[in-house]
Amino acid sequence: MRCFFVSKNSQTSQKNGMTGRRTQGTGKHAPNISGQHLICSKRLVRRMIQLAGTNPHSLVLDIGAGTGAITIPLAREGWRVLAIENDPAFAEKLRRKYGEADHIRIIENDVLKWPLPRQPFVVVSNIPFSITTPILGKLMDQPAIPLQRAVLIVEYGAARRFTADPITNPRILGWRMWFDVTFVQTVSSDHFSPPPRVNAAILRISRKNTPPVAIGEHRRFMGLAVHALRAPYVPVREALGDVFTVPQITRLTRNLGIDRNEPICSLNETQWAVTYDAMRRYVEPHRWPKASKAGWTT
């Protein structure tokens, strides 16, 4: 049975001021609704697929599919591909070229409004630079979403920010508590058409087999993370002073193997898990900081 169908929904415009992108083979620029730069390197696509390590028949998302540079090689490997493209011109090209291809479903929609699959899935994609953080947030803000792995082309600076130590942003800390986020390699701008103004990078994301905090504790953990990292370079004793008592902080920092005057952002993922566990065990619930989703996604 063929698993492809075209779903056409109303489009949402992206940020104003995006540069145009060249339609492959024409030399002309189409309106760049998503800020996407098309991959023109088959070697780069092969590298991404290799890094994904996906088994045949797995469900794979290609976000910002463009003209199918990643979609088609994935389908040829026997994987079920959802090609998501918000630009009407590129979606129409995909339909004309691959609308009858096995294992491909073309979805013309804004990925930020499109509901993610409920079954386990992988993402292999050259995502639009203009909405990189919102896309990663959609994939990782809620660890119950069944993302297994992702291999993404993103802007170089963004890749460095998401994998940097120390972790100063609570949202990124939340991602890295449940996923391994790895900077794989730099990708020069000449791998794309039109070339972006900056280099790109391959970012690899893998779900942790044994995350240090259970998925069911996500919201409470994020309450602590947002509260503690509101000023990421203040000492641990100050950042946690209105959650833990002074004797509790003394015991906690001893267990963490750090000085109480070290900045709170110096904690690694394991130390954050120990801190959260100590809060749950020894701190009265009315002292636990709370945060809505808006508190860690802004």
C-alpha cells in the first residue's frame, strides 16, 4: 500500500526580510518564505543519512524538504518519509516530481503548526535557519514526544550555542537532560544554493537511553532550571538560596563536589539531576519553584 498523500493547509508567513532562495536549475529566486538554503551536495546528504543510522521502514521527517535533496535518498533507502514544505512553489515541485513515489508523503504546511507523529520518528533535515530554535523547541521542549534521533543542518552559531558548556539557558538545559546534542562538523556555505551568509553545521540529537531525570518530572525540573538560571553566573548559594536552606546548600554542594561560590551555570547535567533529586527529597513542596512552559520557551 502506498503511504503518500498531499495535505494542503493555509500558509503562515515567516519573518519579514528573509533573503530569496534560488530554485534549482532555473537561476531564478523564489520568495524565501522559510529562509531555507537548498543543499547542492550529494556527499553531504549521504553523510547525514549515515549519521542518522535509521533502520529501513522507520518513519523519517524531512523538515523544509525544498526540492527533495534529502527526501529522495531517504526513500531510496526504504524509509517512510514525511516531506514537510511550507513554501507553495517547492511543495508543488515535490508533488509533480514525487507525488507517485513509494514511501513518500508530501505535507504542505508550517511545521510549527503541524502535529508531530505519535509513533517513534527520526528527523533528517536541512531546517530553515530563520526558525531553527522554534523547530528544535517543537522537537525537544516536551521529552514525551517520541523523537528518537535527528541529524540537522543548522546555522553554525546556533549549533555552537546549543552544545556549549557551561549551559546558561534553561531551555537548552532541558533539551540536554533528555537528549544528547552533539556538534558533528562545520559545513561551508558552498554546499548550498543560494549560499547562506554564514557557515552551517551538522547537529546530531539522540534520545538518552537513561535520562538523569524521569520524563514525568519534566515540568517540575524546568521550574527549578528556570528559577536557578535566571542569573546564570551568580554563585550556587545565591541561585538556590530561596529554595534550599543554608545547611541544605552546604550538604548539596558537598555531594556535588563543588564550592558553594561556583556559578550555578557550572553544573553539568548529572549535577542538575542530583540537585533536583535533593529538592524533591528534602525541600518542602511550597518552596519548589514553578514555571509555565512560557517561562522556558521565550
